[in-house]
Amino acid sequence: MTEPVIAAKAPIAVDVEAGKSYWWCACGKSQKQPFCDGSHKGGSFSPVQYKAEKSAKLWFCACKNSKKQPLCDGTHKSLV
Ligand code: FES
Ligand code: FES
């Protein structure tokens, strides 16, 4: 299986709005991190939808290795 590109080794804070959907970049190639800009096309990754149930500041994974994607679970700290 292909590995995602590590866009950054730290999460990105986003103020999400209740009721809105967000498309998280899973491949790591997007220039609009942490969200998808279509750069995954032709590869083996697809964006992951996140539907905000309430407005909040969330930390989206930018290393693309989180087990709780699209949100950061701290895995970036163990990446070499
Ligand atoms: Fe990465 Fe779309 S650009 S999933
Ligand atoms: Fe990916 Fe934290 S940025 S787990």
C-alpha cells in the first residue's frame, strides 16, 4: 500500500461550523492543508468527509498517519 505524504508533523487548527462538511486530505499532497484540493486524483487516496455537529476549534491531522483521521491523535510525535 502506498504511504501518504507527510504534509506536516503537527496538526492544523480549524474553526469548524456546525452543520458544515469538510473534506480532509488523506494523501498529503493538497496545497490547502488540512483539506483536499483535488491533488489526490490518479493516486490511491480519497478525501475523508468530516461533518461538524457543533462549532468548535478542532485539530486536523497533517501528518496523515493518525488512527483517528481526520483528527490528530498524537501519532505525529512518533514519526521519524
Ligand atoms: Fe489529498 Fe485530495 S488532495 S485527498
Ligand atoms: Fe497527524 Fe497529529 S498531525 S497525528
